Amino acid sequence: MRAIRVQQDLHHHLLLALESAGIGAEALLAELRTQGITVSDTSLTVQSAEWMKVLEVATHLVGDPCLALRLGQMVGIASYGSFGFALMSCANLRESLQLLLRYGQVLFQPSWTAREYEGGLLLRADITVNTSARQRLVTELAFSNISAVGRSLYGKQVERAEGVEVHLNYSRPAHVACYKKAINVPVTFDCEHSQLLLPSAVLDTPVKTANRSEHVLFHQQCEEMLRGLSSVEKTTADVRQCLIQSAGDFFDIAQVAESMHVSERTLRRRLAAESTTFRATAEEVRDLLAREYLIETELTVADIAHLLGYSETVNFRRAFVRWNGVTPGAYRKQHVTENDSIVFPVNA
């Protein structure tokens, strides 16, 4: 998943909001040009900082101070692609926050950081847009969207929990009534930071769509994005991604080549140019997923072998010992994860 998908969905809903107000896209483009922003068409392809200017201009044209809050509600979890599906497969809020904090740096504007406080966690938005008006718009969009995504993951359990609050670092706006529908937790203005307060008691709130085996797959896709493998050793990265996505019906080289729209010979040649082979890449992915399945799920070794394309469990056991020097069962005992002891990356 690329952050551009989120931007495209925001652009789409923004243009629909303009249309419903009787304002054509050309009127927006003309106004942007007067602000020194040249956009060639209604795709609104601009840098993230400039897009905030687009939102500011659109809010003025529509005459709706609640536009950013409404847009945040319109962009759903599906807009975040693999990261969204990874969130949907998490066990609970605690694990969802871990993902947000790990991958937020490459998927989100603004990014989020965590700080512990007595009784819970502060999820703080890092908003550095250059004017106070744009900072407020970014903040409204971000907190509205994280609230909408939260509802899709946990229902209304979190927003109804005692002690959940939002602190915002600007004065109470005239359209404060719009905050109730978009954010729907107690909001305090004129604070030092913009942040979400989450008491410890709510961190174990379960995700409605939790699925441990799927979580492993989507988590690994997020890792691929974080490593930036799409720009380095591109063919190897594409093969890895294809194999991760095919877990459960693990692809052979013919199927991978077909999905990439190249011949097997071309695929082998491109991998050789990157100093690897299909077999080595496939084994690397199998090992990666096997270790994740053993740690993060309660799947049996036989089930894991099946997911990774082994017709015989004994063959998977032999391969795993070759990769890691221990049996799958021994590896699981050594590395079993205690979900209750998840530690957040916390900024001082």
C-alpha cells in the first residue's frame, strides 16, 4: 500500500463536497492558481504540505468550517490498503497502536508518537504545518479519521470508555458542535499538545475482525514497505510480496511469473541480476512467515506447513531446522510472545 491511495480518496471526497456545494473543480483550480499553487488537473497531485493549502482553499470555497472533520469520517480503513487490513487483523487496541507507531512514519501525515502517563498512554499527533489555520485543519482531519477508523475496529467500545479524552492545542472554534459527531469523546481546547488520552483499561479492547494468521501476512507486507524494498532490488521485492500474499496457496515460479506478467525465463534472469534466485527468495519468505506464525498464532505445525505449500509436514520440519537450527516446536517455546507485555516505543 502507498500513502497515495489515502490521498486519492481524500481528493475524491473533497471534490464531491465541492460538487454538492455547487462548486466545480475548475473553480477550485482557478482559486489555487491565485494562491500560487499550480495543479494540472483534478487529480490534485501535490506535495502533502501543499495539499493542506488545497484543503484550506476548498474549505473557504464551500463555506463549511466542518469540512476537514467531515472528510476524516469519509476516509475508511480500506483506504490504507495492507496497513488497514493489518489493523483489522490485530488482536486488540494495544496491538493496533503498535502498528500505528511503527508504520505511521511512512504512511501518515501527521505522524503519531506515544507517551506514557500515570494510568495510560498519550497518543500525540506531530503537526508542524506552518500556519495556525492549517494546523487546525490537519488536526481536525487527523483526529476525525483516527476516530472513524477506531469505530470500524472496536465499535463504540473505546469512545464510550471512561477516561478517554482528546486534548487540542488551539482555542475552541465556533463550529465546535461538529466535533461531537466526528470525534465523540470529551474534547479539551487550549492544551499544550494535540493528543488522545487512552487509559490502560481500554488498551485490551478487542478488534472485531481479529485474525492471527492474516495478521502475520499483512504485518509482513507492512514490513516490506517500511524497508523500502520496492526501490531497491525491485524484482526480488515484487516476488517476496507476491509470495507473502499467496500464503495458504503458496505460488510456484510459474504462478509468480504469471502474476507479474513476465515469462519464467525473464523472472529468473531479473532475479539473477539482483544476485538471488527464486528458490532462495521463496525459502526466505517461507522462513520469515513460519517464524511469525509460530510466535504470533496458535496454528499447529501441520497447519503452518500447509499454509507455506508443503504437502508433507516432515519436509517443513526439515527445512525449518536447516534455516534456524531448531525444530518448529522448540522455536515456538523459545520465542513465545506474551501479548500482555507489549511495550510501546515511547518518546520521553
